[in-house]
Amino acid sequence: MSQYTDIDTKQYRGCGFMTISKYNNKGDLIYIGDKESKEITVIETTNYNVIGTFNYHNGVIWSLDISSDDNILISCSGDFSIVFSNAKNGQLIYNISYKKIPKFITTQKNLETNLVAILSDPIGKNSNSSILIYDLNKTNNENFNFEIDYEWTFDNKPNVLLWLDETKLIVGTNEGFIIIIDIYNKEFYKEYKFHDDVIKSIVFNKTKTEILTSSLDCTAKQIILESMTLNKTYTSIVPINYAQFNHNDRKVFVGGGNEAMLVSKLSNNDLHFKIFRTTDQKLMNHIPSHFGPIRYIDKSPNSKNFISASQDGTIRIYFLKEDNQDNQSEETNDIKTFGSVSDINEVTLLDETLKIQNLTWKASKNPEKNKNIHLNNPQKNNNLFQFSNIKRESKKKEINQIPDKDDKTFKINNYLSEDKLSTLRDNNTKKNNDEKQENSTIRITNLPKDIQLKELYDIFETFGRIEDNGIFIKYYNNETMAFVRYLYRESADKAINMMNKSCYNFLILTVEIAKKN
């Protein structure tokens, strides 16, 4: 049994950190939102080409969802807009401006009603969050507007939503509570405490008998809906931004990580995509796939594939097996390209191979390696057993022996003598200094003219620790150039590998090692 397993992936790079990547209900399209481009990119899953972009927002794309019939895409942005558009050809249906910041969208699935709930954050302290309810069956009406404006007046601030049935919503809050409300009955209110920090995601299992939540308290929790009791807990060493069941509910996918501004203050930032087993909640595998915190995870509805979106500016599609053409929708081949980007139908995703590390692998499971080892039975290998006992007795004597301070032979014979320790320290110090002295400064050219230090820090801090005052920007008449000095060369190499020839604010960046004067 191998400790590592190859997994085929495809990578798409956006223009900023990725906020969301979601399959439609048939699985033939993927919708992607990112921070900088203010666009929603659409990828078809037959050949994995980019077939178009939605260009109706002027701010960061915070959330999106698709109606249960896959006909309407609903998206919201930091520019206060809520957009309803044709999910297949990109045509605008409605662009609605709201007085608050819409942050999260959830649509009803496989229900007789066809409602969408949109959670909005207040601008100031004098107003509350609100949940707007729209009926998607009425988008053809000339006076299309929200059905309900549900003002949130409870103590816990809402953060994510999920439809429980035709009238009830499951709400995850910033204080770790799960709250169930009825949008038509303001008095209906049930509250349950499951987490100690912000709840970041809520998803159903396959039978909709349980929900899976994720939180910044570094846990994901599986909750039985009928009794609203905790069933299972999955634990990470970093905040969990998203948790998702796999196609048969036998595994749980977990992604997260510490924010870039906190990385330099922490000793570890585990950015691996983790896979837990639901039977005993053990961490079975992880995949080192992203250089920044994972923001969103979704699974394909018609295969074992899944997808992740990260703050490193990429989305990755993971293929557990080759796509079966029989599973594809009959309408897949009829998908037409749309959007405003030239030659958009020629854009394909980057093919890659990653390693899934099997964390349950043990040497004892490999008979070829263990067939000549009989340490557990001393009679089968007496010489080895006796020799190991002699070594243990010898070590005990050395440990129990208390040296005389005046005994000069002790320092000579002791392998941890002061002279040797001093030499080891000097060698380690020299090695660390050599690593730091190796050129770890990168140069970035073709930057936007108005780019600021904070923007560069947010982008490049994800690849490693930047030295104090290690970012410098030069503004010229015709171009803007920046230098980022990392603590170690390894971080610089990661930044070049991920960011060179990438798009930022519609400019193609050049990232390379800076030449020493």
C-alpha cells in the first residue's frame, strides 16, 4: 500500500482571491466568483473551457447560487447590487440596488416553492442585518421585487443560511449558534449552541437528515436535524472556512487556514485540503493543493469530483476518476459561449497532478518490508534481541552516571561535549544565515498604477513571511514596479510559481527574482 496517491486536478487562476466556486445542479457548469475582477466566470465540465463571464457587478463577488432548475443565477456584490441573470447565456434579468451589503445567497432545492434568501449586512451600527426573500417564479413580472424583508433583531449576528423547508431557514451566526426561523412567523425561533466562534458554512448530507457546519473554532460538526443534537466532530489545527460531505457521505472534506495578516504571528498555518472518515472522524488523507486559505468547497452532483476555491487566487477541480460521459447532461453539448472576453472559448484550465497523502499508512501493512523482522518474538532472533538489550543497559548506565566536575575525561568521551555543542550551534547558525542571505527578493512589474502596499501584502504574504518593511513600490510614468523581500528563498520561489503570468486587475503580471546590484 502506497503512502501517496496521485490525483489529477485542473487549475483556474482568477484576478484576486477566490470567494466562491459552485457547480450547478446538473453538474455541467461551474460558476466562479473572485475578489478583483468583479466578474463571475463560467466553466463547462465537458472539456473544461471557460465559456463566458457575467459582468454586471462593480465590486467584489461575495456569493452566488443557482435556481433548482438551473435557469437563473443570483449573485451579490460589495457594490450593494443583487443581480438575477440567465444562468445559461449570461443575459441580465434584473439588477437591484439595496441599502445594505448583500453577503450570502441560498436557493431552495427540490421544493414546490422556488424562493431565494439573501442575507445582507448593515452599513452602520444603527441598523440590523436583514434577509430578503424573492420568488424566482415571478422574475418575468415587470414589478419584480422581494416578497419579504425579514429584519434581524436577535442578539446573534447571522452569517450563513440554508433552507430547511418551504418556510424555515437554518441560520449560522457569528457567535457559534445555529438558529431556525420561519420567514412567515416572526415568533418562531429556535436556538442551539454548537460552536465557540463564527459559523462559516452549513450543508446537508445526502438524505437531508443531518447538517455539517464549519467554524473558526477549528471544528466541523455533524448535527442530527430531527433532535438537533451533535453527532460527530471533526477537528483541525486551523480555522475551518468550509466543510462538505463527499458524494456518498462516507467522507468529509475540510478546508481553511489562518488569514494572511496572522501568519507571521503563528508558528503553523496548515493550508492542506483535509479528508476525514465519517465512521470514526479520523483524518485519513490530506492534499497540499493551495498556498492560501481555502474559502469554499463544492462537490459535483453527477460524479465523485469536487472543487475548492482559495485566497491564493486559484480554484482546483479534483478528479477521483475520469469523467464518465454517460453521466453528463444531455444539454452539455448544446452549451454556447457568451460573455465579453475575447476568444473566451479558447481558454482552458491548467492540468496538474497532486499527491493525496494517506495518513493511515503504516509500515506493518507492507509484508515485503516486514517479513524478516521478528522483534516481537526474541526466540526467532536471539542475537538481535540480546544485542538490543545490551544497548539498552549501556544507555541506562550512561544516564545514571553522574560525572565529576573535575573529571577531564568526561568532556572528551561525552558525545554531547560543550565543544561539540558549540560547533553544532555555529554550523546551524551559518546554515540559517546562508538561507537568509540567498536572494529572496522578487520583482513584480506591470502592476496597476494605483496599487497600494496593503494590496501587495495581502497577495504575497500567503506564500511566506515577508521581512519587516520588505515591500517597496516604484511609480514611473509608464509603469509601476514593486519589490517584495521574503525571509527565505523558498517563499520567493512559491510566489513566482503561482503569480508569474497571472492576471491582476486585467493586467498580466511578471514576477521574477530581483537582480542584485
